[in-house]
Amino acid sequence: MASMKSLEGLNMVMAKKSLKNEYAKSVTAKKIREERAETGEEFNYELPYVPVVYGGRPPKEINIELVKQLCAIHATDAEVAACCGVSLETIARRKRDDPTFANMMNDARMTGKASVRRTLYMQAASGQNPAFTMFWAKNHLGMADKPEDTGPIPQDQARRIKEALDAIDNAVTEDNSQEG
């Protein structure tokens, strides 16, 4: 059983670590505020993400601009991790612990979607690419390749269709017999 003196010592160590982390957060926030004030950039959140480290490896730096560019082209989290030189768990942990990082990734992905949608619309509206125009019409205007079923075909129309098909068959048969 641990003595009372060792428990007090443990509590003191934990209290010191907590104070160090709070101090580190406030110093970092103050430093960022000052840097942003010099550049005229707005500082719109209270404390930035500062990972709490109790030993072990120092936290990996992640290139935010690279992450934004990768998310804009819809790279998966695994691809982002590989390009940034960190593990997938590091990206997942950063998203979980830092809501601004997770929001930044989501916003970049939405920007990429908007860019693709804008390009697709411009291609469809230009009329130069019929495939894009048809795709846009089917997905955004509710059009379809299937004709609407209007009920049974009248007898005289069915007879004319059959005669036209027979005429086509006869023409094809005559062409094949002349070639052979």
C-alpha cells in the first residue's frame, strides 16, 4: 500500500504538469494573437490546439496547407496521412481533439465538391459536351432515358410500326443477299 507521503508527492507532480500545460496554452495563444495582430489577421478563437504531452514523442507537425489541398481533391484520411508523413491514427486523433482541424478538412472537401459542380455545370450549359448536358439533366432536372408509359398503343399505330419494321427487315435482307 502506498504511503500518504508518496500520494501527496504524486498529486504535486500532477498539479505541476497541469499548471505547465495551462501556462503553455496561454503562452501559445498569446504568441499567436501577437503574431496575427502584426499581420492584421483575425484571431477568432480563444485557445489553439495544443496537444497535452506528458512525455514520449513530441507531437508531429502537420502541414495545414497541404491538408487543405488534399482534402479539396477528396483525398482520403489515409492518403492525407501518407502525404503528411504521419499515421492515420495521428490524423484521426487530431480531428477528434481539435474541432477546428476537423472543420477545416470538412470545409476543404466542400470547396472541392463545389468546384467540381461548377465545372460540370459550365460544361453542361455550354452544350459542347452532350454527355455532360445529359448527365446534368438527368441528375438535376429529373429527366430519364425511359419513355413514360402512356398505356396501350392504338391498333392502327401498332400496324404501322409493324409494317415499318418489316420494311427495314426486307431492306436488310436484300442488302445482305446482294453482298453475298
